[in-house]
Amino acid sequence: MKIFFTVLFTGLVFGAANPVTPTLPQVSPASLGYNTSNWTQTQPAVTGSVITVNVGDDIQTKYNAASCGDQLVIAAGVANQHVVTQLTLNKQCTCTATSGNWIQIVSANLSSIPVVNPITAATINVFSTLPVPAPAHTNYAVITTNTSGVNPVMLTNSSLVPGFCHWFGGIEITSTKFQFSLVGSSYLGTETLASQMQHNIVFDRCYFHGVGPSESVEQVGRGLDLMGDSIVVVNSYFSDIYGSGDSQAVFFRYGGVGALVINNFMSASTEVFFVGGGGQPISYSCTVAASPAPTTTSMTVNTCIDAAAGAVSTPAVGTCLMPIVGSTWVPQDWRCITGNTAGALTWAGAISGTPDTGANKVRWGLVTSDVTFYHNYVWKNPIWNPDNPGYDGISRSSKNC
């Protein structure tokens, strides 16, 4: 079974009053540019120290000792693979393209890993076999785990402290045991604040894979499980991502602005690339004022807060929200704001009744916007047959796109 998209979509804007196709690409982290003429992502400058991670070194210890601006250079090749339980990579840096204040985690042989265009005249006509061969392990820094269900790499921790400004280059991540994800960004889906999401995370020329479609026990459900702002996945390869439930090469839970997924080979047994629907969204609420009295097309709000009662701005034009009417949330009353004058909100189309007044009487959530998915090869192994969900000893409910 083969599914191929030269361009699946160039932008997704959820919750906007008038969705538009973004300029390609719309957002790239901290002004780091992506060049679609040669499929290259700008690498930030190293402004700190270069830290060598040799075979036998503990990557977590080396990372913990690093500072913003440093680059961890990891020995490459399967013979030098680094077996971990779980790497927690959540340092918080403040980065720009010119400051170079990134934490970089790269292969010692990164310069030897070419940027491969997976979409060629030869590959688009391949239907029954792997159209783009898996890259050789030689030049990748290999990170693997023998521990089941841990996610080999985590970009947050149990205290919901996310990592900011991390650049990964030439990293191969795999597992010999079952994993929900090879790279995780959420701690059990419990984040409720925008400050608990990552931002400025880049994966360039990386390799994410399971152990092969003939294996019925050791499965990898997701390659990347991501959320946040300014997330970039480019020039990378995903294979053997499958499991007993939903499986995605890249799963983007939710975020604010900017996800860029370009020039990748992506294979997984269900959606392959999926945006939204993971965990609870970042939500906000406001007090609806009694005066001036709300109507079915307007209301005035104040004292807007997040889940920790921290003050936030009133919802901007284009934000979609839901007021309480008669002490009830009515799905049909979901409306997108067309006007906001000092908290006086208006929308088009009357709702079912007059909004209730008082605290927490209108709610909305942070929605994912500006997702650029471009020039990716999406492929499903032909033995992943929807008519035979138990082909490898695994009973899965769905293998659909």
C-alpha cells in the first residue's frame, strides 16, 4: 500500500475566522531560515563550548553540565551507540539566529550526512517496495534504549519543565523495546499552561525507526510526539513506526504558532502525520460583564486568566470561543471573534441565547496554527494491509490514513 503526496498541505489554520494559505514557509525558529532551493536548514552558531561525547560516556551527565550556546558532539556509528534509559533534555535557553544561544546535540559525522531529496522521478513510481532506502547508520549518532515504555528522549520532565532552543543534527533514535514514542514532549498529557510547552526545537537530518515490520512484540508507536511553538522537522527519515493502536511518524499535539515539516521520508502504519487531539489543550477563560448587557452577537469580557489564574489578554480577533448560555456549554454556540474593542467582543451569527455573566463564563483554547507540511514522501508498507490487521501478530483497530 503506497500513499504519496508531493504537497499534502502547505498550511493548517484552526480557529481562524478567515483561514488563509501561509507564505511558504511561514515560521522558522528564531529566524533560522530553511532554503527550499537546496533543502537545507541553517545551523545556529556555536557560541559556547564544544563538548565531546565518546562511546561509554553518559550523555545525560554531559548534557547536564552543558550551558546554553554549547554543542554536544556525539560519536557516530552503531559500534559507538549510546544505550540510555531515558534522556531528559529540557534546558531553557533564550535563542535567536544571531545569538547562537542554542543547545546543539549533533553527530560527530554530521557533515557527512547528505541532504536527500526523497521525491524524484524514480521514487514516485515505486509502489510495492521501500521507495527510498533507509540511510546507513555509519554517520549517525545512535541513541537507543533497552527499557520498555520510557520514550528514549524526553523534552520535558515530571515537573512539566520544557526544553527551549534545542537543535538536533544527525541523531538516530531507536529502541529494542516497546515505546509509545521515540521522542516525547509531554508528561502524560498533563500540561495546562503555554509556559509548559517547548519552543524552538529543530530536527535536521535525523533518523527515527523501530525494529522492523516483521517484529510482533517490540513496537514503536510514534517517532516524534511534539508540541509547542516553532518546531522544525526537516531532511529526516522515519521507518518501522507501527503498533497496536494509532501510530504516527510525527504527532503534533498542539501549540501556538509555527510547525515546519519539510523534505522528510515518513512511514507509519496509521496517520503518518497528525496534528491535534493529544492531551488537554491549553485553555483560558474570562469574566463576562453584566454591563453593558451581553447579546446573542456580543459581550464584554474582563479578567481573563489561564489554568493557573495568571492574567492573559482578552481573546484576539479570529479567536474561536464558546460562551455559557443558560449554565450550559452549547457546541453550536462556538463562534470566532470578528471584533474586540477594549474587551467588547462581537461575532457573526447569533448564538442560541444571551451569554451568562460572571467569572469563567466564556472559554477558549490555544489552537495550532501555521503548520507547513511540504515536499514530504509519505509511504505505508504494502504489508500493512487494512484487510489483514493481524498480519504481524498484532491486532490493531485501524491502519487507515
